[in-house]
Amino acid sequence: MTDRFRARLGRQLRNALGITSLQEQVACIDSALTDPTHPTAAMIGRIEHLNTLANTGAHPRRYRGPDQAVQHLLRLQYRNLIDTGRPLPPFGDIEMRFYSQNGEDGIIQLLVAAVETDTKRSVEICAGDGIECNTANLLVNHGWTGLLVDGGEELVTRGREFYEWGPDTFSHPPTLRRAWVTAENVNQLVREADFDGEIDLLSLDLDGVDYWIWKALDCVRPRIVVAEFNDAWGPNESVTVPYDPQFAWQPGSVYLGASLAAMCKLGAEKGYRLVGTQRYGFNAFFVRDDLAGDTLLTVKPEDCLGHPKAQGQMARLPEIEHLPWVHV
């Protein structure tokens, strides 16, 4: 966008909306971000969409062959290490981001190679627009079939557009559903989309009642589970926010989710073991107990939160420890 065009666009917006000062312009943008009925909301949403595409490199018309080739070579290398009895590299050495928020894509590549795929089906609860999430890379670059669920209408619409126009997904796009997910409806949502039963990967990223949703979700049997957790509690306390079907995370707050110990305890009850976390402490990775037992060993929570980012979150515990928590 040239400076001349940018200035012209700014003048047109100011004239159309009666905005005369910089302060009013900022206030207008703030209002659009919080009010979907604001006159500029659609434009702000489009700018956000383009920004996401630019940052993730995920434009549907971009040729992604190099990404696919590199990942297939990595999978073959991981299988070669496993077949010859050599150890796999640690998570911290193989994190990569194609579509995930951080390095989750790289970790998932290793886990899929280790446990091998059965159905190439995935379910992601609270996937946002489905472009930046934990299963998008599998859908775009590896031919998986997926269910993506989120409560934001504009986000789901954006995701449908991305997959329906994407060169690797237009012939068989994933299923996107708009729904506010609760413990009461999660199984119904998955069954109605025909994704119950055996799946290869389940991802939970609710920024809230993740523990309770995983606890309630019993209509799927994933091989791998990726679950967000709250690292403010450190590795030992087993706590979660109380169940509230209307729980909504407040941006900037660390009052959300469940501790790593709580998610590990629930995983053990469901037949899953912790095999590691993303380096910053956002997501934990679980593998079903009957899979890759000699290759992916159980990891202790206290060995997972050493990164300065995780340590910084733990330092914020005094902000929230007085709030309602449930020990599980």
C-alpha cells in the first residue's frame, strides 16, 4: 500500500464516518474490535484476516510444495530413527510453525510418525478461524480430514473461505462448525459431524474449561491429544477453574484452564501419558498408553516448565490464586 493510497483511504474513511482527529480514529478502531455492529467492523476483520495470512504464510493461493516436501522427509527420518532403535530428538529441537501458534506443528509431526496414523481424522475444539491452529497443517499438507469447532461466526466463515479456496483442500475441505462448546453438548457436536469413534488427534484450546470438556468428551478415542494448560500453577498443583458453561477468558488474565498436573491426572484416568510440552508451556502432548511405549516415554510435569516464558507465567500466580479454583 503506497503512502498516497494510504492517505487517500484515510481521508475517505474520515469523511465517510465523520472522524476528524487521531484520537477519534483510534477510538473508532477500538469500538470496531469490540462491537460487531460498528460500521468499520467488517473492514477491521478483513485487515485482521490478511494479517493472519501474512504472518502464517497461509494464503490459500500460495504454493506450499516445499512445506510438504520437508515434512514428508522429516517423517521418513523419524521413522528411520524408530526402526533402527535410535532415540528421537527432544521436542525443543524439532518445534516448527507452519500454521500453529508456536512450535506445535513440528512436535505433532514427530508424534504422528511415532504412533503412526490410523484414520487421518482430527478434531479441534475452539480452533479459531482454523487457519492458525494445531490441526491446520495436517489438513493442508497431509490430506487429513478434520472437524474444527469455534464459537465465533466471523472466524468460522473466514476458515470456510480459506479451505474452500485452498488448492490442497478445496476438493475435500474440513468440517467447520460454529458452536459454543460445553460439557453438555460436546459429544453431540462431534457425533453430529460424524467424527466420533477412532481419530488420530484431538486438540483442545478453549482458554477456559478445557479440563471439563476433555473429561466429558467420551465419544472419540484419539491416538494423540494436544491440550492447553495453565502453567501459572507450576508442575505440582492439580487445579482447574470451576465448571461454568459460560466461562469466557478475559484477555490479559491468567485465570483460565487447568494446571499441567490436573491435565496429566485426567489423561491418566482416560488412558493417556504425558510425553512433553511446547517449550513456552502453552500446550501439553499426550499419547494413548497402548501406543509407542518404547519410543515416547512418559515425561514428568516438573521437567516441562523450565523455559523463561513458563517461569514468567508461574510468577503471576499471586494474581489469581485467591480466585475460585477446584482441586482435582
